Amino acid sequence: PFGNVENAADVGRAADSLTLEKIRNEGFFTCGVTVPDNFEGDITRSDNLLGMSVDYCRTLSAAMFIGDSERVHFLDFTDTNNSSVVALANGTLDVLVGGRNQQEFDFETSPSLGGLYFSTPYFYGNESASNGVSFYSMVTREDDVLFASFVNCVVMATIYAQENDIQKHKSREMPLISILGSEISW
């Protein structure tokens, strides 16, 4: 999947991220937020699971734009149809947040979700294990491995910060990582 590692030209192409290139050129990214069917109001003012999804969009913006959490355009989608998945697949969205995945018995990905990459979950549903487990993740297209990995690292960083009580005023305590290479640098 990474091409011929003996050929430096192939290695460079494998690290390219079309999504990051598009975001760099546009100066913002588009984040889809899944909302309940009966939701009315401003998604950016919600303080429940929906608000958490908006916060993840802003966190991703801050990670990509060196602290600027406002370089994100929001589009909301109901969770009863697959319009959000279609928008992600056709490039209307760069990321879908609040992507709910329902699993029963094992965690094999459903064939109907092909072409999607679900990040590490940031929230688990509260149903009993006998009914299956739902979890909420950031969703990207699986054809851009670098971008999907970057998004997953952002989710993992928030979990690490929560577990270690690292808040904004102590943000310098976050470890620096360089696992994604120079392709992420601006």
C-alpha cells in the first residue's frame, strides 16, 4: 500500500494527503455534525453530546491552523439517513463528527460503511452490552490515510489531556510527537 520503498519518489507520493492539501488551499475545513431528528437551534451553542461534537471540530481546526479554532465551516445532518456519509464520500465534508457506529457481538466493520475510517471513539452510548454498543467517532474517508491518522491523533490527544488533567493553561505539558512526518507542517 505504500508503493516501492526503494524508490524515494514513491515514498513521497504515499505521504501526500489530498485532504490536507485542499484544506491548506481553502484556509478552512468543512465539518459535518450529526444532529438528532428533532433538533432545532444553533449547533454551536449546544452543551450536550452535540456540543462535544462541535468542540471536536474546533479542536481539529486548532490542530490544523496553529491554535485557530474558528477556521471550520459546520454542516449539520440528521442521523436517520445517510446524507452525511454521502457528503463525506463526495468531498463536501472533510470530517464527519458524531458519527455513530452500532456494534453487536464483535467489532467487524459493516460492509455498508466501506470507505470510511472511524477514529478512536470519544464517547460511548449508554445501552447495555446485550443490546450492542454504540460509539461516537470522527469519521474520514479511508482513502486518505495520513489525514485519517492525523484526525485520530487529535482524538487521542484530547483523551490523553483528559486523563492527565491537562487543560488550556497547562497545554505545554502535552507531549510533542512527530509520527506523521513533515507532511503536516505548514
